[in-house]
Amino acid sequence: MQKFLFIAGAACTLACGKIKDVYIDNSTKYNIDWSAAADSSSSSFVSVYWNSTKHHFNNDNFGTVNQFDYWPEAHGLDVLVDAYKRTGSTLYKNRIDEFYEGVKAKNGGSFYNNYYDDMGWHGMAHLRAFEATGDARYEASAKQLWQWIVAGWNDFDGGGIPWNHENNDAGRSKGVPANGPAAIIAARRWQKYGATEVINGLNDLQWFDKIYNWMKEHRVVQQSGRVYDNFSDTKGDWTYNAGTYMGAALEYYNITGNKVYLNDAIKTADWTTSTLINANNKVLSDWAEQQDHDVNLFKGIFVRYLTLLIRNKDLPETNRKRYIYFLRNSAQILWTAGTVKNPVVLFGYHWWQAPTESKVALRTQLSACMLMESLALLKAEGYVE
């Protein structure tokens, strides 16, 4: 009987809220001016990587042009938009203006691409560029990209957007890289254009519901929040997939107010920030990071959507504090240990290690610039000291 009373009392203590899970931040804090760090990062990025003749981004700081590099260009546009919104500087505004024709020409005179995920990154970035600048060209290209993406939906593997247009195993495969960005585009276009936009018989909210629920049912462990492309291969769990699924869940919450979707985002944020990290310093990391590789860009994409989650007014404060600490820790280590600052700012692909070679690839620089812009934004809005 005494044992029963003790258990009941413990349950009441927890249920009645007498013990609260309050996050206490005991981390070391560096005196870093995040606005100045973002200024030097993004201005160095533009001055070093922008091709002032062809009006697109070079593949590295030595001016190498990869003619078939399409998807990193979209994230370069995202960084330009981040910096322009933060500063209002014509430096970034002019590059956004030039980017449209320059990247279009680089891609063969159109923004169409064989890969649905690559068009997805551009679809998101172009809509952001339109909203930041009012440039109607980007509104038109964002819509055209969305129409091309939606056309890819098919019922193989239960639905979803495929990886590319080719009629082979790779082309038919479905994953989060194509569907995460597509879901976010659908949600944002619904919030912007409402029921007036109907593509292939469905409005954007209906497309969003189809794409989001396909991901949730086919590519997410719902108990833990793990996002995967291959359930049996944990080395196929990537920060950018977690980021776009989390971002899509947050968009669904913004549309419906249903806490189920906010909890979806929180579970994936918790899973990622405790799993896809370097065990020694808790810095965000993907296992295959290496010199000049796609994977080096993934972290910055996760940061973009974790930042949006932090800024959501309904996020529980305990979660907010943990995520802020996590981002600040990664940014502090990157800025103090993973960066060369003279003569220009260059970043390492491991955020805890400065570049060991003179050549730094575009993807590496983009990912780190996104983190610096994130900290500057959180600082400006009072989330970071």
C-alpha cells in the first residue's frame, strides 16, 4: 500500500506540473558580433564566388565554372535574399537582379531541369526572391517551376515526386530530396495565392496534403521523427532531408493551427540535433562531408528550417532554448575554429576545422553563410544575446 501511494504521488507530481523540464543553458558563450560575422561572410561570398561576367556563382574561390551545377545556384540566391533582407544593400539586390538571366543562360536558356529536387530548390528560392524584391520575373519562374514539379507526381511507391525524369530505377525512385521542397512550395503558394491557383485539377493545399502525407507515411519514423530515404541505411539520413520535412510540418501548422504538425517538426528537430552531429562537439554534421561534395551544403538547409521553427511563437520555450543553444554552439565553433578570415572569409566543410586547402568549394561556403545569416537574424530579433 505504501508503494502504491508513492507511485501515485509521483504521478501526481509529474501530472500536476510541480516538476518542470526547464532548460538551463550552461554553455560557454563567446563575444561574437553576429551581424558583423554575417556581413563579412556574405560580402566575402559575393566578392569571391560571383561570376561578374556570366552572372552566376563559380564552383570555388578560384573561379572554376561547373556548367552543370544547377541546384547550388538556388541556395546562392537564398543567401543573397537573406543578406538583402537583413541589410537592404544594393550589393545583394543587384546580384539578385543579375542572377535571373545569368543562371537561366547557364542552364541552357530555361530553369527546367532533369531533376525534380533541383527544380524544387529553385522554386522555393525564386518565390523568396520575388517576395523580397518585387521582381515579377521571379514570380513567373516560380510558378513555371511549380507546374513542372507537380507534373512529376505518379502513383508508383504510393505516390510522391520522383528524383528525375528518366524511366529507370533511379528516375522512378521517390525520396525526401524531391518531395520536401515540393511540399514547402505547395504550402507557401497556398498561403500566397489561395484557391485561385489550380494545377492538374488540384489547388496548392490539396497538393501539399498529398505530398506531405506521402513523406510522413513513407519516409518518416513517426515515433522518433527520423527522416530517411532508405530505412535500412542510416548513412542515408541527411540533415537537409530532416530540414525540409521539418519545414513542411511547420508550414502545415501555420496553415491549420493543428499541434500535430508542430509536434512533427519538433520530433524531427530533436532527432536531428541529437543524432546528425559530431559526437565530440555536438556540431551539426553529415557523415560523408568531404572536399567539394554535395553533402557539404546539406547542413545549411537544415539550419534554415530550424531557424524558422525557433522563430515560431508557439514553440515551447524549453525547445526554443535548446535549439538556440544548438545553433549558437555550431556557429561559435565554426567562427572560432572552422574559418579563415584573411584576406577573405572562407569556411571549412567540417564546421570545427578551418580549410586545409586553398580551394574552398561553393557548397561549403553556402552552408556556412546560411548559418551566419541565421545567427544574425536571431540576434536581431532578440533570441540570441
